[in-house]
Amino acid sequence: QLQLVESGGGLVQSGGSLRLSCATSGFTLDRYAIGWFRQAPGKEREAVSCITSGSETITYADFVKGRFTASRDNAKNMVYLQMNSLKPEDTAIYYCAKVLRDYCKTYRPAIDNDRWGRGTQVTVSS
């Protein structure tokens, strides 16, 4: 059964850091890109990052560039999102998703996601 399970969220002060993890199972991780997206209350989901199967291409939304870093360990079926210098506007539920193709340059969660997990809440206090 295909599954993605996010963890690592929590409450952190502005300027703090969190490392999100995405545990995958039920599919061959090293054949697919994995996307990270987020959704805040009352807002549409927005792409945060995308990492291709061999980490050849990693894309970031402009609002996280220089602060967030995506990585993956295919041997462990894990994908990670290191989030530094967090801001209150980063508060949202964060999801990892199996992307339909092994391609990230035009990652759009509404179109390119195949499956995703239940998410992990990130709350940044000011």
C-alpha cells in the first residue's frame, strides 16, 4: 500500500528551525520526484520544494529560498525538509507528495501530485 507519512512539525519561535521527515512505502522511491507543499487556513496549497529521484534537481519557492533545504535518502525511503530561519508566515500544514513524474522544474501541487500524506503542522510564533 502506497503511503507517505510526514513528521517533525511543531511549535517554534520565529528564527527557529525544524526538520520535517517524509517516510515512504509501497512504491519505488528512487523512481519518483517528491514534492513538499503547504496549506495555511483559508489559503490555497502552495508548492514549497521539489526534489527529483536522484536529487539532480531541487526547486524551491521564492519565499523559502536560502532558508529551506530538501534532501532524500532513497536507501532509507526517506525525504527531508530542513527549515531554518522560520517566520510566522511559514505557519501551515506541510505535506510531502509523490509526484507523477520525475520532474520538478514546473512543480504544481494541484496538477503534479499523485499521492500525499496527512501532513504535519508547523506553527511559528512571533
